[in-house]
Amino acid sequence: MPKSLTPRLAALNEEILGHAREFGLDFFETIFEVVTYDEMNMVASYGGFPNRYPHWRWGMEYEQLSKGYEYGLSKIYELVINNDPCYAYLLESNADVDQKLVMAHVYGHCDFFKNNFSFRHTNRRMIDEMANHATRVRRWIDKIGVEKVEDFIDKALSLENLIDQHAPHIRRNPDPKRAEDEAKSNERVEGFKVNREYMRGFINPSEFLDSQRKKVEEEKQKAKKFPERPQRDVLFFLLEHAPLEQWEADILGILRDEAYYFAPQGQTKIMNEGWASYWHSTIMTRRALKDDEIIDYADRHSGTMSTRPGSLNPYKLGIELWRDIEDRWNKGRFGKEWDECDDLRARSTWDKKLGAGREKIFEVRKHYNDITFIDTFLTAEFALEQKLFVYGFNDKRNSWEILDREFRKVKSKLLQGLTNFGQPIIEVVDGNFENRSELLMAHKHDGQDLKGDYARETLRNLQALWRRPVNIVTRYDGKGVMLRYDGQNHSEKKVDL
């Protein structure tokens, strides 16, 4: 069982807490608990929460994490939960320098959770909500049976990314009441034209006008699409319209709620980890480190920042971009004058001594997510300094190699991988396709084709929930293709886009 902080750790926490507040970090109350490595792996396998609904994948995650730790391949230093209060876990076997580093890192995360706009709509009592979800699923298991419930969760988990990650911040569909009022105001039926007002009641009797209104309404209903606009939140559409049993709808709603809770963390992975790393580095090197801890700290920090060839480390990219923003705004390397300067010598020595860097990064941490962060602040100079490049597989040489170092292509590749978490954007376009109650979806093609095997399995699981054939329109080699699964067989045909 997790333990509270020892007097020694409590003193270290007070020290780091004071430094964090001194630097201006603003966070919820943060509660640290001390765990063994086995307990840390258990919590990590649950996605950072102490209690989740029963499912075999948690055991699989635990087994993988345990083996990684035992074989010396990986080690989890910290876990922190976006909650109010925030909960974080410290590894019992860590040295003092590790504990201080983790505490500083955690306070960076907690500041980001509280202040970044992406987390504004998240449930700040998610620990209690997760426990509630677990209880509800266990009740259904007792009532329905473990195999039936687990099989449904398997199918639903393959669809959990089919949500509208921006839904908490925008309204894609008009307000229903307002749309209804506008529709009523636009459907006035006046009947035949009348030159004499006193003749109106004879030429257009009320019975005739009522029948005309009814006819207009019937035609309108026939022309009405279902849904009226493409709907990106596929899970919500299934909850509203699929013939689900009560227990299926309850579990699908649970998985959808959890998907929306975790979505902001995926949208801000580079910013969040970079922000926490920036602050643990700042607090440790400027305030908390003792002389005899420097080597150990450097070893831990460099291990976190190291990047394997061909991979992207969000900690490294994030911290370097935060430092670059701070440096640019300290020296005034932004704005019209800077952009129009083409003198390389002047640019290399440019320093207006504005000292606005710290203020700027606090502003950025509040208003940006990874996509806008990269799009706005990743510059050609930064890409060159960090040696960023686009790589790919060369079929002729049968090897991975650098394809391009051109800045725009590097930036475009980064943004493409971050958009919708690098996953295809799928929308429901018709819930009554060809008037046969079939589901029709569309893939918003962005240059990346759907993986055929993934698409077929996803259609299979969607059909299990919709109970009727499901279709998706996509593009392969520039040509429109409709993939279909009717509950027994997969098929595809060419379509016009």
C-alpha cells in the first residue's frame, strides 16, 4: 500500500515547493505518496490511477513494465494525476537527488494541468470517477458475465480514438432550440397569391394552409440527413443511435468519458513534458542541488533527455523549444524587424535585452497546445540547431535513411504526426445509408492512407455495435474506395469522390 512521506521526504518537499512558488508556478494542492517499484508498476499499468475497471490489458501492461524494470531496460521515476488535489507517486528506492528532481518535475506538470486551456474542461475529480467506473463495470460483470463484458470492452477500446478531441472547446452543431426556431420562421406557407385582402380567407382557407404546411414538413423530413452534418464524435453517435443494450451503453459511455479525460494529455505531450523538464532543470540547477549531487543529477537528466536515432523524445524537444522561446523573447528575436533582417552577422549578435522571456513562456503555457506550439515557435534556426530531419524507408537499399532536412518539410511532418494524434480523422456522414439503416463514414484523407487490416478490424467492431452493415469511404492511390462489412464478409468497391 502507498505510504505517506517520511519526515526526510516531507522536508525535501517543503524545500522544492518553496522554490516552485518562488519561480511563479501555480498549482493545485499536490499530495505525494511513496510506493515500491512493484506498486509503481501496478499504478502505471492502470494509466496512473489506483483503481480502474477490470480488464486483461492492465495485467498485460503490468507484466511488460515489470519485466522492463527487472531487466534494467526501463524505470518509472514519477507518476502524476491531473486531479484536484493532484496526486503523485515517489519510488521508495530513489536517492534524495532523484526525489527532489521528481518533485520539481511534478510541480511543473501540476502547474500545466491547472493553467493550460486544454485541461480547462477535464474532470478534476477523476480519481473518484475512475473508482466509480470500476464499480459500475464490476456490477455489470456480476450481472452479465465476465466474458461477455470483456469482449464488449475489447471492441469498444478499438474505437476509443473515434472522438472529437476539440469538442469541449467548440460547438460544431448549432444550438438545437435556436435552429428549430429559425426553421419554423423559414417555413411560412402563404398559399395562393391574393390581390384583395378580404378574399384571403376564401382562397386560402386554414384547412388548405395546414395541409400545405404538413406537406412541406414531410418533404423536409425526407430531405433531412441523418446526421445533418458530418459527426466526428463517432462514439457519441453510437450512444445516441446504435441499438445498444443498457449495459453496453453504460460501458461505452464510461470509455468515452475516459477517452476525453486523457485527450488533452495527448494534445500537449511535448509542451507538458517540456514544461515539467524545464522547471525541474531550473529548480535543481539554480536552487536545490548540492555539490555532491551534481553528477547523479546530470546522469538522471541526460538519461531523460537522450533521444534514440529515428525517434522523437517529447522531453528533449519540449525543453529545448521552451528554452528557445525564452531566449528569443529575452533578446527580442521576434517581430517584423527580426523577420525582415537578412544580415546573418546582425542576426547572430541580435540582443535588445528585453528580458521578456519568462513572462512569454508563462503566456504560451496557458494558450497553446502541441500543434499551435510547434507551428508558431519552431523556427528554421531551431530545426538546424537541433538537427531535425525527415526520415523514411528506402526500398531499394532496404534501410532507413534521412530523406530531407528542409525546414518546411520537417515542420510539416511534425505537425502531421501531431494532428489528431497522428491517427486518421473519421466522421459519420449517414446513419441511414441508402435507406437501409447502414452506417456510412468518411475518412478525411490528408495524404496518409488507411491501413487495410486496421480498417477491416475497426469495421468489424463497429458493426458489432451498430448491428447493421457499416461502410467507410476513403482514398487509395488517389481513387475513391468504399470499404464495407456486413457482419459476415468484407467487401470494397470504387466510388467517385
